[in-house]
Amino acid sequence: MSKPEDVLILGIGGAGCRVIRNLLSSGTCPFALGAIDTDREALAPLQESARTACILAGSGWTWREGSGCGGDVIRGEQAVAKERHAITALMEGKKLIVTVAGLGGGVATGGCRTIASVARAQKIPAVFLLVTPFSFESFARRKNAEECIDDLLPIADIVMRIPNDLLFSMLPSETPFEEAFAKSCEELARSATGICGLLNCENSLDSDYAGFMAMLKGKKCSCGLGVGCAENSEGLDRCGIAVERMLESPFLGGSGKLENADAAIVTVTGGADLQIGEIKRTLEIIGGLLPKTASVLTGVNVGSTAEERLQVTVICIKYEQLPQPARRETAWTAPVTEPPQPSSAAEAASVPLEQGVFELQIFNKGAFANVAPTLFKGEDLDIPTYQRREAMINKGTTSK
């Protein structure tokens, strides 16, 4: 298990910076924080805290001057790529990177590839927690987001795509727009810390980074993510409270999302007081909500960041194309049959040699019998050569 400061939560773009601000204001996040944006004003509140390492991308370009990239993906990519050296220094010494971003705009959509490239070059495990645009947003934004994910899948370790539309499944339609976005940022912040805690604790079961990669690496899918916590002071049934709050997470999409999942990662995190009975009950409740055909990876983590509380983290996965089961390759060998051997040389000489007869089909012109024939040197070319020349087949019944 790494120290909390060895884990970096990196927000990129407007949505990513809002998530970092939420983590700062909560005052409970033990992990290192970083932010990248081309907008000087968006970074200003974060620069006031000594905890956050901020990178103003493209600040030296006279045509930008810290005013943002106007949603231009190419400009965003260029701005972030220009800061590759600063990003490398920010990641140095880290054991895990969790990048949080909202796709569709310029900086995050264009810059995530650079983040993945730097993490890969430094051999640091990297998780991308990416929120895609609402269905009512412009086609261009949704197209940019999909192209970004397609580009990330071959080079990033884990890409978790969370549709913003999941908010509709839990929030009433009359919810004010600003409140919905605030709820989105709050939930993303909780999800990021949940993933960090999940991957940074001592694992008592099989939920670890390798398990995450086996389920998510290179696979295009949509994810629902729910995090539920319960403090010791809230009563004896803290596992039931945590599961109930997990099901209410806006980015999970409700219990229906679990019922239709192709795969799921379920983890219970607690302190030294975590009891085996709580673990059993929690995993049984969630297992009952998942389909029997779903691949389920379960984990139990014990860490100092979860003292005096129990946390349930569930990631439900719906693949766009179901992974094909690995097939065991076996070498094929043709059966070898040996011809019967004569018992003696005399018998071998007495066996007559006969060639099999090749059955030649007698050709009939049928409906074309009254059609003018194709003649060449007096021969009808519509009739096969062997038939019009009355070829005889030597059956080879004699050795002469």
C-alpha cells in the first residue's frame, strides 16, 4: 500500500478543476491534487491552496494569454502537449494517477492523450474517470468525446466512461441546472476518492489494479459508479446504510443499472474495526442485485483512510461488445491410417493393380438444345471435350 500523498488526483479542463475545488473544500481528501487548464480564472481559486499543483497550459502563447481555448480540441491538445515537461515533473514519484475530466470541450478532450502518454512513459498506473456530454448537448461535443475515448483505449490502462445522462435517473427533472452540475462535481469527487482508496488499500480479496485492467483495459464500455459511506456513529447496521447510499449515487443510475450489468467490481473498504459479518452481508446484498451471468470482481480493503467508517464502492460495466472468451488452442493432427501390408512379397506381386474409375458426367444442352451452337473447326464448343471426342478411360486393369 502506497502513502496517500503518492496517489495523484488530476483534474483537467473546466469540469476537472471543479472536481478538484470540491475535494479541497471537503477537507477530507488525503491524496495529492493537481489541475491543468488553459483558463487562468478557473485555476485562480486552486492556486490559493498549497496542496494543489496547478499548470496553466499554453500560457506563453500570445494568442491565448490564459483565456481558454474556446472549446477547440486541437488548440487544447497543443496547449497541454506544450506542458509535457511540467506534467512529467508533477507525476514524478507517484504510484497511481486518477485523471478526472468532462469530455466534449477543448482542454480535457484534447489533453487526455498527453496525460496518458506521460503516465505510460513513466510506467505509472493510470485511471481515467471521464464524463461524456448529455444527450441534449451538441453533436460536435458528443462526437469529440467519443473520438477521445477511442484514441485513449489503446494507450491508457483503464478508461471509465460515465454518461452524464445517468444524472437524470436520480435527479428530478425540475432540479436547477446549476444544482445538477454541482451534484455532478460532488459525485465525481467522491468517485475519484473511492477509486483511489480502492486501489491504494491492502486487498484482502482479489480486487486490485490487475483485476481492474482485466475487466476494462482496451474495452469500450459505459460505467456506472456508486459510492456509499456510513460512519460508526450512525448505528449498528452501517453496511445497510452504506449500500442504500451507494444505490442513490447519481452516477450509478439506480438498481436497474446493476440488474443489466455485464460485469461489476464491488469493494468494501473499512478500518481495522471492519467485521467479517459486515463484509458477508454487504457482498450478499449487492450480489443479489446483479445478474447471474455477470462477471463480478469482489474486494475487501483495509486502510487508514477509512477509519471509523465503512465504504461501499460499486462499478457496474456495460460493454458495447461482449468480450469473447479465450479459446484454448490445440494443435490439429491428421489421423494417420496405414494401408494393409501384404504378408509376403509373393502376395504383393499377385495383387492386381486397378485404377478407380472417374465418373464423367454426360452433358446435356437441355433448354439450349435448339440454340445455335458455338462452332470452332467444326466442333461444338458447348459440349465438353471428353464427350464430343468420345474419350476412352483406361482403367489400368493390366500391367501391360
